[in-house]
Amino acid sequence: YLPPLLVIQSRRKQKKVETEVVVVGVLPAYPAPEGPPPPRKKRKRCARLTRSYIEALARRVAFCPGVVLAVSFLMLGLFVLGIVLDIEVATGVPQVFPDNHNQVQYPILEAQFTAVPQVDVKASLQSREEKVCKGDAEWGSFSPTYDCDLFWCDADSTTSTTDDCWYSEISSSSGAGVSSLTSCASVSFNARVASPSRPETAPTETALQSMAAALGSDRYLYSNNSVAISELKTLVVESWSTGTVVTSRFFRLGSVATTLSAHVNGTQACSVQVVCSWNVPACTFTGYTALGSFAPSSRRLKATSRQLQMVSSPTVPTNKQIDITVVWGIRAPKTIPLLGPNAERWSYDPHFQMSNPWAQRAVMAMCEDEPPAELLIFRRRCFIQDLRSRLRIDSRRFPSRNFYNEVTYYSLTSLPMQEQLWIVSDSVAAVSLSFQVDFSYEAGAENILSFKEKWDTFVDGLNAKASSTGNMAWHTAQAWVQAEAEVAIINSTILTIVVAALGGFGCMLIFTLDPLLALLVLLLVIGVVTSLAFFMVVIMAWTVGPIEVISLVAFVGYSVTYSLHVAHIYGEANAEDDAEVEASQVIVESPDDPVPPPMKPPPTMDAEELTEGEKRKIRARKAMMRIGLSILSSTLSTVGASAFLLLSTMQIFTKLGFVVLVVSLLSCIASLVVLPAVLILCGPNNRSWHERCCGHRAKPSTPENPELGNAYEGGRGNVPVAEGPD
């Protein structure tokens, strides 16, 4: 196979040859040369031996092209199955050196001595003072203009009765406490009520009368009621454990003076405070006793506690379940470069304040509130629940106003607290919670990412309800990282290969001017790339990382070369021009070489007797004979050059050496075995693609020298001749 300029030069030389050249089959017998034959060079002998091997290969492929194609399809299917079953995506920065290299071991040892920087997480908050009064505050004359910005009480989450009014401890006129009404001759009280609407006067008077009767019990004689309804500042009913807040209007109802029957010890004037909750959540006050239900239409709004819904019987083995960590107080870097140092590092969140009760409630909500059953939570490790249990055992309230001191005290005997707290500069800078879910990390990247979206929705919902001091929670899991990396690498690899293949198809179409030939070569290239992926994933057991992706993409163009040359020569060859010539005849290497006479004339065949299949066989064998030697030489030189890369220390060069070696062998086999079989079975004929589509046939060209016939056609200057014995 000669370049176009050499073809033109060789044709000019052939025209000057005085010896008559005719098509084989009508060549005259040449007299035997006198004397011993001239010695042949070893290079020509090696080239002829190689051509004989290529000819034998061409005969075998032409004999059973269907078997070659069937075996190729079967192996390709097995390769795809092996890739799907064994593919594993690499995470992190690709490792350049072997595991025992000092460049790999040094960062591991250095990390053990890295100092943790001291980070100040105290945020500057604008101070604002407001006066808050308890809902049971004693006000003397109970003036409605009492200096309070709002009233506050702790919600009663334990009372199960239907009482809606409570009275305080009894105090005497002398200021001393009284254990019971037996020491009282009269009792007076001021009443206030939390209600969503303003109470009416008549029902209120009736309610005050009933309260006085209930308070005096069997010693009640009569009472003087002074109804004076006035609205106070807003009452905030807060559940300290859950952080649930309900606001209500707060009213002063008036005062009542009750006269009791005579008693042997009843000589003092006593007083109490009465607080009612009508149609709003009840408050709890220290030392108060239930008085009864006196609302016109009494009903209590009581929140029900909810516990985390757990999976009772897991379906996934414990060693395959996904571990999810929910984190507060740490800002993760938004982007991580593939190579080089990371300019953005993680940092503490200055807005996260675990000492704030609202932040503690936000963390507790992750373990206490009932999540969707689709989260599949099987086991959890929540330090916040352990802290709350210990505080309640010691009769302390949760959330805690002294969080740091209490959590450091209890963490001495609590492993979850030690594992899930980041303490910096005498403050809790960050916390985390751990969940083990009944979902396998082997479920596949798409299924894992779908499951991750459910956790995204759950965590985002809790963040939306939390305060600004604890609404930046985020969750992470090793399964999320691997699934996202796998999908990104696979999608980008497939997209890049598709783009490269389409670009190669366009170039092949321009080169061959035949869409069918370009399509066949494109399919063959895809098969070579698939086989290369099988070698990397299954045989070498490499994890698919940046180096592997670059190898697959970069060598798409390399695998095109050999097959494209074979297809190009097949498209230019014409089986009808030399139908009487055996395909096993050797192509002369130079127009100046003498043409040896044949031992006997070969069997001839009329061109019109050839079928389309026989023509495709002749053209395929011509293509193999003309370019086969060049393909083998190129493969041998590439394999020899890449073999030295296999001895490299750096893994990137070792992998590239294997890839170059394998893709060269695969491309050689595909171009000399698989592609000829495909061309024999379904290759295009001599007509151009537009002639085949339109049903027209081009007129045969007339040779310039009638005596030479078509000897110069379809061969790029090479004349097919018969070869005598060596």
C-alpha cells in the first residue's frame, strides 16, 4: 500500500516499461532465466512469509465469516455482562504511586501529627432587653398597667385531667404560709385566664362564683364578686422539652372575696392566686393545685408526644446497611478539586449555638419526632437523648441553660457524647447524630441516590422548622459519595465516548465517502472500546477512576486507524477488474521489480460469473493483502514501545502501558479478522452510496491503453501478478 504521490510516480515508471504487461491468465510464457537465480534479501523473504500468513488468514476468514461474526458477538455480550457485574468506581484523588511507596505513606504518617487549629465560634449577637413576667406573678392590686412586655409559662405536658383552673399556695394576712383553709375565716383571690377570645361578663361572673364555691368547699357561705375584665399583654405558652410555642390572649377577670363558715382555728384572712386556661394549652406552675373546670365550653389542647418510628425486623444484613450521619455546626467545602490542594476547607458554623435551647430542641427533633417510614431507620446513636435522660434522673430540665457544663460532666460516662461532640474553647462547636438504615449499599447507584433524596426532604423539613441557631443540619454517608461519583464518572465517560465516536464517524465518512463503511467501522470501534473496558474492569480489576476514563476516551481514535484503512481499501478495490486473478497472488513491492513467470496458468473465471458474495470476498482479501503487513508492523512497533511502560514505578504509566498494548492487539484483531468477516457478509458493493440508494450504476471507465485493460485500476499503482517458486 503506497501513498498517493508514490502511486503517481510508480505509474509513470510503469508506462516507460517496454515489456508488454497483460492480465494474468493471458500472459505469455517467459523463458527460464539462465544461470542460478539471484540471491534474495532477507527483508523480502520475511515480507513474503508475512504475506503468506496474511493470505492464509484471509482464506480462513473467507471460509467461515459467519462463525467469526457469531463468536465476536458472543464474546462482546460476555464482556458487557462482566463489566456490569464487576464495575467499581474509584473515589478521591487517583493514587499515582504503589501502596508501599513513601509518597503514599508520608501523608498518612503526617496526618497523625497535624495540630488542630483553635477556632473561635462565638458570634456577636445584638443584645436586646425585654421584661418577661411569669403568668402567675403576684401583682398586689393587679394593675393592668403592670410593666411587662409579655407573660410566659411552661406548658403542662403531663396533666391528664380535664381541669382548666388552678390555685396557688394559701397565704395568710400576716404573710405566713398556710397549709389548708382550716386556719382561714375568709379567702380572697384574683383570677386571670388565658383565652383565644375575650370572656363575656355574665359567664365570667358565674365562673367566679363557681370557683369560690369550689375553693371554700363545705365551708363556703357566700362570696362578693367584683368582675373587672381587662386584657393584659400576650401570654406565651412554651413546651420546654419540645420548644413548641403557643401564644394566647391573657385577661384579668377580677377579684372574689369568699366568707367561710366558723372553724375552731379559722381566724385569719387568706388569699390565693387563680390561673385558668380556657381553650388553650394549660400552663404548669410550681405549687399550684387543680381547682376544677370552669370554662363555658371546656376543652384542653394537649400535644401528644411522638417517638421515632423504627424498623423492627431488618431485611438487609447489618454489615451491608448504610450508616448516615447528620451534622450541625460544620460547614463542608462546596467544591473539591480533582487534583491539587483544596482552596476551601471545612470550618465551624458561627451561627450554630448549642447552648441555645432552640438548637438543643432542633437536635432532639431529629431523634424524637416521627419521620416517614420510608427512611428505614433501624438503629440510632443520639447523644441528646442520653443527655435528656440523665438530666431528668437528676431532676433537671431539658433543654439546659448550662449545656456545656452539664454535657461535659455526663460525657465522662457516655460514649455517644464523646463521639458526637466537637468541643472548642470551652464551648460545643458542632454535634452529630448517627443512623443505621435498613438499606443496602449494594443496591446500585441510582437506587441509592433515590433513597438519598428522601433523606434530603426529611432533613430540609426539620431545618425549615428549626430556629436560626440550629437550622443548618446536613447529612452525609459514604454510600452517597460513592453513588454520586459512580454516576458522574459513568455518565461523563459515556457522553465523551459518544461524542468521540460521532466525531470519528464524521471523519470516517469524509475519508471513505460511504456511510455504510463508516458505520461498520464505528461499530467495530465501539466493540474494541468495550473489550478494553472488560480488560480494565474484569481482568485487571481496576476501579474506574480518572486514569481509566482518560484511557477509554483517548484511545477511541487510536482504535479507528487500522479498521479505517481496511475499510478504505475495500471501498476502492474492484473485484470485476481482475476477476481472473487469484486473491492469493502477491502484490509486487515496486514497479521496477521484474515480474516472475508463473509455473502454470491459474484457473480463470469470467467476471460476469461472480456473485455479489464472491466479489465481496475478493475485495476483502485484497484489502487484507494490501494493508495487512502495515497493520502488523504498526502493531508490533506499538507493542514493543509500550512494553517498557509496564516496568514503571508510577501507576499511571503502568496502566497506560497496559492500555496501549491491549488496544493495539484488539485493534489489529478487529481489523484483520472481524472487519473482513463483516465486509464479506454485509459489505457494500462497488457502486457509491448515492448510486445504491437511487438504483443507478456508474458506467465503467475506459482504460487509456486498451492493451493493458484494467491492470492499473483499483490498485493504486500496484499490479497483481502471479508468483513463481522461490
